[in-house]
Amino acid sequence: MNHNRLNAYKIMWILVFFDLPTETKAQRAVASKFRQVLLDDGFKMFQFSIYLRHCSSRENTEVHIQRTKNHLPKLGKIGILKVTDKQFEQMELFFAQKKTQVPIGPQQLELF
């Protein structure tokens, strides 16, 4: 059995999409705090309002999704999408019309 292929279906990615109000100083502070919560939990900014995180297993994915849900702001729209590593690698990315590499998972062992 090819374990690398099997792992591509067990390893997961979480994408958090959000559109938070930023009209007032208080709203900007809430949006900034939510971004910081994501960064503190190991998410990386993909685009300004899209953050992603590599997870070693489906169980680990659920832990990080629940952490995100525990810090949802009262206002705004937030989406959480989980995809397998295999699905994630199918993404096509372009920077200034040039195709670029899809980010890969961390090179170090995750300890939980």
C-alpha cells in the first residue's frame, strides 16, 4: 500500500474566510484580534481575509476548528472550510499572472 497517497487523504487543511466590519476603531480592534487568534493558533495568512492551517489528522483539524469557533466575532461573515491535502494540492495559484507553487505543510513534526 502506498502510505504517501493514504496520508494525502488523512492530512487536512483548514481555510478560514472572513469579512468583518472595520468602519469604527472598535470594529477594527475586533477584526485585528480575530486575525491574531488565528495566527496564534498556527494559521498563516493566505490573503488578507483568508487564513490557512495545515493539520496532521482529521482529529487535529477538529481541535483547531473548535478553537476558531470559540473566538468568532459577533458581527461579520466567517466561513471555515476543511479539505484533504490531496484536494488542496489541486489548487492552482497565480501571482501577477504567473503560476506559483501551492504552499506545502510544515517540514517539522507537529506535537499535540
